[in-house]
Amino acid sequence: MLTIETSQLTKYYGKDRGIEDLDLKVTEGEIFGFIGPNGAGKSTTIRLLLSLIFPTRGSGRVFGLDMVAKAPEIKKQIGFVPSEVSYYSGMTVKELFRYSAGFYGAELNGFYKRMVESLDIDLSRRIEDLSMGNRKKVALVQSLLHRPRLLILDEPTSGLDPLMQHRFFDLLREANREGATIFFSSHILSEVEKLCHRVAIIKKGRLVEEADVADLKKRMLTRVDIRLTSDIHGLTLNTPGILSFNGRERTYSFLFQGDIKPLVGELSGLPLDQLFIAEPDLEEVFMHYYKDTDEQEGQK
């Protein structure tokens, strides 16, 4: 079953593009990464899914329901962590949680207590006294109080230190194991790589790739680093499939796509000191993909 499905979803702000012809499919029970640089259209997509704004054209369904016509029903089953968190400043954290739980008839039970303890949240502090990171922790707990079917996160880890990020991800994985679908929007690729099952890349408002995280990294791409015993002026390699070649003096690195045997044969003819061949991280794949699509657009 699909938790989220959009068809040619488009939003313009006057003449300015938000997103255009976005087709997304998010399967129930998965952790889905939605990545792209700032301004790519991630937050616009989320606001459309939540019916905080409305599409210029196209459509979307959440839990099989029309996201506009059935918005009140859908929102009862969604948890949301925005990129910027604002609350009633005069409330204490505990008062906020009780207030929020009351909307859903949710009980502040053992899961709630584990979240508060894990994220080291001081229930007695007023919202106005919290740092950005502490507000994000409060927002995560609030979003999970009613055990939503779908959790939507918009740049959720900004302001969190590495330890809190680790605990944050543990809570997300627990919610996912218990059945929640997670839509995780970020421009921090290492986060997506650690957490998500599948990923969609958005660029300038358009979907440019959708794949399993593992497939995106392993799709015939290999990272190669070489170090030579002596400098070769103007070194070039002729094996087809070499991408993003860079380096100087005796150290070079590149991505490689294709059968690696011919490449190894060519490299064996060089004065090699060290040779490293490994999977690239998602950051490298992403930046190569963006560079490649920019070059294609420039040729049109």
C-alpha cells in the first residue's frame, strides 16, 4: 500500500517555481529520504502534503485519500516536525505535551517517558527559554505522542549535537518498527544514508532520481584513490567510465562506472604506491549526479 502518492504535483508562487510535475510514491512502513539543496522544493512539497498550501495543478493522496479534500482526516494520522519550531512561549514543556496529547486523546505513557528520558528533555522549562536544538527535541516527542501512521520531518536535526542526533534516529527507527512510515526531508546526505531505505533527489523543483539508498551508491559506481611513487605530468586515464577525475602531483581520485577489470589493467602500468577501491558515500554520488545533470541542462 502507498502511504504517499503524487501525480504531476505542481506549485507556483506567482511566476516563481516551487515544484513542478512531481511524481512521488512512498510505500507504507518505509523510511523515505527526500533530499536536495536549500531551495530545491522540499518544504513546498511537505506543505502541500499537509494542505498548508494548495497545488497549482496536479494531485496527491495520503493513505489513499485526496490530500486536499480529506485533509482534516489525514492530519489526525500524521506527526510533523517543521524546520523551524514555534510554540506558545509561556507554556512549560510538560504543559505543551499535555495540551498536544489532549487533541488526540493520547496517553503520556511509557513510550512518551522513554522519549523524554532518551532526549534529556527538562519538562519544567518554559518554551521561550529553550534553544533551537531543545525545541527540535520537544517537537519530535510531540509529533509521536499519538503514534501517527505517517511522520513527516523537515530538516529535523538542525541544532542537535551528535549524541542527540543518534538518540533521535533511534527513536525514529523504533517508531518505524512499530509501523510508522517516515518521510525524512534533508540536505544532509549522511543522515539520509544512515536512516533511510529509499531516497528521492529533487532539483529545482523537479524529481531527478528515485532509488534505494544502497542502489544509488552501488549503481556501477566505485570510488578509486591512487597514489604514485613519482609524479606524472598531465596524467590522464583512457579507460571508459571514469567520472569526476581530479588530483595533482602524485595523488588522484575519481568515480568509476563499469567493468573494473580494464581499469585495473591500465592502473597496473602506472608507478603505483597505493591503490584504494571502495564504495562511494552518498555525498559523492549526489554531487556527481548534480554536476552531471547541470552539464546536461547546459547542453540543451
